[in-house]
Amino acid sequence: MSTEVMEACKKEHEDKSLKVRQNSEAEQTRAGKVFVPRADIYETQEQLLILSDMPGVKEDGIDITLEQNILTIYGRVEQPQLEGYTLAYSEYGVGDFRRVFALSNEIDRDGIQATIKNGVLKLVLPKSKRAMPKKITVSVE
């Protein structure tokens, strides 16, 4: 894995527990907590794979944007409402999810794919052709 990706991940997650984002770069338009979801990053010669836990997020509640080299993931979770009841006490924190990744130029921006299943977001980030290893043949003169 590239050193810059590793350093960015280490810096963002020095505390390995799921954290509530106290200060954000942008103002939130929805009231409530915004969590930084945990993510695992895997790498092959052809691509990066990011798996991120976003419990409660459905397909229509996720926004993924890529602007310049900044990949932003935002997942909305709807507060559960039980008809005829009002919440008297809660120990379970419900909130949205937001995570930002800085991508290198090695990623093929047009080939990025995303799927979500059972609260796990799967991002496939293929590497560009120029980032792939190339075998150079030697000929005899």
C-alpha cells in the first residue's frame, strides 16, 4: 500500500474506537451525531478495496463524491420511530457517517465502484494503467 495512504489512515485513526466527529470542515444540514466509520483497506497490483462499516445506512442514504483527489463518503441513517411511543431513555447512539480519503493520481477515477450490503460499504478503486507494474523485455543488438 502506498505510504501516503497508510500515513493518512494512521493519522485519522490514532484512536481505534468509533469516534464522533466533534468539528467538521463543513456545516451539517441535519441535526444529530456524525460518526467516522471504521475502514479496512486492502491492496492488490490492480486495485484498492475499502470496506467500511456503516450500520443502518441503506442504498438510497449514501452519497459518495470525488472532487479533485478527495473521496468523500456520507451515509444517512434515519432515526427509528415507533408509532405511539416517545423515546424516554436511549443508550444506543444513532447518527450519520462521514469519512474522507485523499487519493493519489494512481487511481482510475472513472473505474471506481461502490456497493453496500448489510451495513458494509465496499469501494473498489482500480489503479490506473500507468500505475501498474510493467515488464520490460530486453532484446539483443
